Amino acid sequence: MKLFTATILLLLLIGNTAAWPNALTVDGNGKVVEIVDGDTLILEDGREIRLVGIQAPKLPLGRKNFKTWPLADKAKSALLTLSLYKTVTLSYGGRRVDRYNRLLAHLHDPDGTWIQGELLRLGMARVYSFKDNRAMVANMLAIEQQARVEKRGIWRHRFYTVRNAEKVHRDIGSFQLVEGWVRKVAALRKYTFLNFGDNWRNDFTVAVRANARHLFKSSGLDLNSLEGRLVRVRGWVKSRNGPMIEASHPEQIEILQ
């Protein structure tokens, strides 16, 4: 059965940057001269850009014992086709620089094509967001959803298949999209836990820190209302009384209809 989120309605906005007058702040441009991987590139003046909001299949890039993710070369090729030797516009919607001194920017080509959106449409990336960089995430989720439904790019490969909450134990240490029914919501002093099984010591759990609850509340997402709901959550799967994803911002959790 195909599951659709309410964000799919935002597809009406895709491709029309005029529909986002306040979402991003345009600040500069540059000519692309090198493609590092499927979500990273270098400008002529030496600035390195990490395409914020997405995660393309990863290449080793010198990391010892790191295995190339499936379709990583195709993702890099897609970004090359979209941007190499073009002068792109840089826009920002949150934190501008990461710990590696890369710019966290949204890119548009001279014709106005949104590079992040196009990579997602092609199925060459997943949405990968942070609490300090949430602009455009709802739009990106909608594009990703459409690519997933149509099985484009990575969505045809089992490596990127959306995981079932009951079978995510084998995925600890990786970034995943996980779907399942929230059995119980437990609000404690430091965390709110979404438990996806009867045994919280072993079953999949989503944890929300107390200092992040206001983000969910301000977005209209009541964590307590998720009990008994079918949801999709994305993030790095850690080991804490079984597999766990920590959700720092509401865009990580989608209610499925």
C-alpha cells in the first residue's frame, strides 16, 4: 500500500522560486569548477559548498575502510550535469557554515532551477535536515516522496528502502527512514519517548530531548497525539535500549495517512 504525507500538496510549489519569497536569503554567487560528490562542490574562488538539506549516496573520499554507497557515482554525475561550470546563486535559510568550514547553501542555476530539488526529483538524494537549517525542508520532503513513489534513482535499490520499525535492529550506525506504529508516548523530564513496541528496552524508539519540545509544539506537532499513529521518522539509528533515532526537529517525523 502506498502511503502519502500531507506534504505532497506542496508539490504545487516545486519549480517556482517566486513561491518562496521569505524562505531563503540570497547572498552571492559563484562558478562551479569541481564536483566532490553527490552533494558537495567547489567554486572557482575556492569556497566549498555542502548542499544543505540533502544527503546523496556517499563516496569514500579518502576514508579508510569506507565502502562506497550504491549509486554514489551516479549521484555525483547528476550534480556534475546540473552544475559544473555554471554560475550558481547561493541562498541560505539557517546556519551558513559547518564544522568543516563548508558553506551550507541552497543553489539555483542561471535558469532558476533549484539544485537540491532537482537531485531529489531524480532520486539521487534523500532529505537530511538539521534543527538549525529547516528552511525548505517541507518542500524537499514532498519532492522526495514523489521520487520514492515513482521509484526513481536510489528508491529502486534495497540499500535505501524505508525500514520497518520491527526490523531496524540490523541498521544501527546508519541513516535510515523508518516507518511504524507508535505504541506508546512517554513524556519524562529529559526526554519524550515514542515507543514502537511493547518492550522499550529492546524495540525501536524515537527520543525527543526536553529542550527540543518547543520546536514540535510551535510547528503544531503534538508528540502525545502520535500514540496509535503510523509515522515515518528519519535519522541516524543508534543503540540505546534497542535501536533509537533522536529527533531534534519536527521535520524528522511525518504522520502517514
